[in-house]
Amino acid sequence: MTHYTYEEWLKYVRNELESSTRENLETHLYTCDQCLEHYLQAVEANETSLPTLSNEQNFTDLVMKQVSAVPAAVPDTNSEIVREMVPDTKDDTKLQKRPFYQQAVFHYLLAVAATLLLMFSGAFQSLVKYAAVFDSQSVQERKPSVTEGVMNKTFAWMDSLEKKEAIKK
């Protein structure tokens, strides 16, 4: 990892670098503690040349006046952030009525109608017959599970041991 010198960070703080170099320095700050320390030292060294706020309350009041003077027409009114910032904007999507086929009630009614149609036509009854056929085939071809096989072999082994001990006595 390459590190930047203190002089480069001074140029960064003074805004004397090209934009591509500034971006490289900024991304490097995220991963390097050593360069972050150099950056903080450069900021402290140039603290007198940086702009200061004489009265913070006065600054806040000026900013709030400017914000209230801005018209409420914001280009992207569907954004959640904009809705929180500008409470006077109305949600146009709530005012527009959706067509009946896009509402949940219509979908539920459609599902009920399809279910009733299939029930009264006998489609579900034929499915039950096919399920019974498949179930009877699976019972006939049923193989024991691995656990059942192990248990059966264990019991057979124990029975053979009991027989051998009975013969010895």
C-alpha cells in the first residue's frame, strides 16, 4: 500500500490538487490510519486559513431562512427523503385511483371463483383418484429406511449373540 506524504495532505487541505488526485487521496483515507493522521495534522496546521463560523446560532438561522425561501417544488417528489424534508408536498399516487383489476380484492375474488369452478367441475376429485393410485404404488414398493435397516441388523445381531450364549450354557 502506498502512503501519501504530509506535504501532499497539505496540498489537499489547501485545495491545490487536481480532482482525480483528490479522489485518490479521499479513497485512501478510508483504509489507512497513518495517512489519516497526516491529514488531521495538515488540517490543524491550516486551521487559521479555513473559514470559521463566528456565531453558530446566527449561521443556523440564516440557513433556515434560505431553506424556507426555496419553493416547495422539488423535482423528485416520490423520494422518501424529499417527503420528510418538505411536508407540504402531497402524494399524487394516493390521490389517483387504481383500476379495479389492480386491487387486491379483485385478485381474491378471482381466486375464489377459480376454486369454486374447479370444485364443482370435479377436477379436484379426479386429482384425489390419481393421488390414491400413486400412494398405493409407493406403499407396495416401500423400502425400509436406513435407520430401520440398522435397527433390524442390530436386533438380528443381538439375537444371534443370545443364541450363542444359550448354547454355551
